[in-house]
Amino acid sequence: MIEENIRFKVEEATNNVKKEFYDSLPQELKYAVEYLANGGKDLKSVFKALSSSTEVKELDPVKDAETIVQSYLRATEFGTDEEIAEQIEEWSDLGLLSKKSVSFKEKLDKLNEKAINDKIKHQQKIAEEQKELAKTFVDNVYKALEKGELNGVRLSADDQNSLYKDITETSYQSLSGGRTNLLGHLLEKYQFVEPNLELVAEAVWLLKDPEGYKKSLSEVTNKDQMKQTIRKLKTEQDRSTGSSRESSKEENVTRKVVTRKTKNIFQRN
């Protein structure tokens, strides 16, 4: 109980520190943290979007009117660069550029924020899909092992538990830097760490064509059994032949002995 309380307190303190650290971050970095927390990998595009958003926020609607208007028109796909330039020149000549800039500035900020949020939501959706796939995978592994046999081969309780753990738990460091299960670990081991390409090829053959592999393995097994049967028959035959010869010798010896020792008492001299 004491150990459990200590563990709980440590976890609670750790979570509080993480929350305080997160709350202290600028909004832009919070977006990046959320993206990473959901398994996002394309940091380059995220930081590019964040940088663009920050730059736009820092623009002055009056001093940077042309830049703001140009950015907004591009973001809303107003037209080509030439068409955008013509429109900016027209509004400038009419004295409307600053007015447009003030109007577009707020809209542009919202567009940039939406673009970042869309990236995060997209990554959240991917993370949820991956989580669901992982759950389905674990459930299917359990169902495959639950019956206690694989292709007619009985599994002990220890075998079931061991295989379930080896398949579902990513307990090994992958050469790519991530985590992997025992299957991934062994494939990497026998490809690169302790090369055994014949074993790898055999594993690929089994995974690629299970029925073909089993058929070929069965043929090899049958040949071995046939060879063993022939050896046994030959051995038995040799034993039988040897036994017959010994019996024949013993019979001959017996006959000779009988002939020498047996005397007909009724025979006249």
C-alpha cells in the first residue's frame, strides 16, 4: 500500500510538472507539442506553418498593407501572382489598400490558425485510427491463440502466453530507432546483426506461401520417414536372415550329434 501511494504521488507530481510546462509554452509551441503527442512526424511543415502564422501576426495593417493583402489573396486562391499584383495596384490607386489590409488581417490570422488546427486534427485522427488498429490486432492475436493450437499443433498455457507477449508487445529496440515486437526483432537480427539468410528466406517462404511451404516440408518429412522405414526393414531382414542361419547351423550340429550318439538296440551285429 505504501509503495502504491508513493508511485501514485510520483506520477501525479510528474503529470503536474508536465501540465505546468505545457501551460507555460507559447501557443505556437503548444500546437507543435500536440502534434508530436499524437505521433506526428512532419515537423518541417508544422513549423513552417507556425512560422508563417507568427510572421503574419506581427505585421502592421498600415505599414505592411501590401504584404497582408497579398498573403490573404494567395491563401484564398484569388488568382495568379499577376492577377494578385494587378488587384493590389488597383486598390492602391483607389486608396483602399489599408482598408483592405485591416479587413484581411484578422481573416488571415484565422486562416493560418485553422490551417495549423487542421494539421493537428488530422494527426489526431491518424492516432485514433492507429490506436483502433492496434486494439484490433491484439484482439485478433488473442483469438488466434485462444483455441490452444496452431494448425493442429497443441500449445501449452506457457506457449500461449509467451507467443501472445512476443507478438503484441514492442519490447525490442528496432534498428530504425523505434520499437518492435519479437518478430521484427528476429527478422532484423538474422538479416543484419547475425546474418542467417537461409533462415530469413525460409521465414519469407512460409509467410508468402504457407501451403506451398508446408507441402514441401511434408514431402521432405515423408522421404525421411521412408528412409527410416527402409532401414528398419533392412535391419529386421538382416536379423531374420542371421537368425535363420544360426538356427540352421544349430540344427545341423544337433543332427550330427544325434547321429553319433544314437544307437539302435535292436540292430544285429
